[in-house]
Amino acid sequence: MLKIVLTLAVISAVYFFLIKKPKVTQHRQTRAAEKRKPKRDEEIMVECEKCGTFVSSHEAIIVDGKYYCSKTCAGVR
Ligand SMILES: [Zn+2]
């Protein structure tokens, strides 16, 4: 009987160890992803200074603090 209990204990220990390990890795990855994405970098829609087209802040070209939809509107090459 003691052998069965011991075997079960070992199996559950190994099982717990195997299950727990990927979870820790996953948690670390989530944390790293959060770090990589600052909150102030949230995507917002901005209006092009020249033609009035709305573009996302990630795609917009900023020249002298003004947003432009494309390089053509921004006047840069
Ligand atoms: Zn434009």
C-alpha cells in the first residue's frame, strides 16, 4: 500500500513539475510582451495636415510636430 502511495506521489510530483514549467514560461513571455508595448504608444487616428485624411498614428508621418498621411503630403522624399 505504501508503495502505491509513493508511486502516486512521485507521479503527481512529476506531473505537477511538467505542468507548472510551461506556465512559468508563458507568464514570462506575457510580461515581456507588456514591457515591449508601452501604453503611451496606443494607436490613435490623426488627421493629415494637408489633405485631411485620417491615418493611424503608427502610419502617420510627423514633420515639425504635424501629422501627414504620406510622404507626398509631408513634402519629404
Ligand atoms: Zn495627406
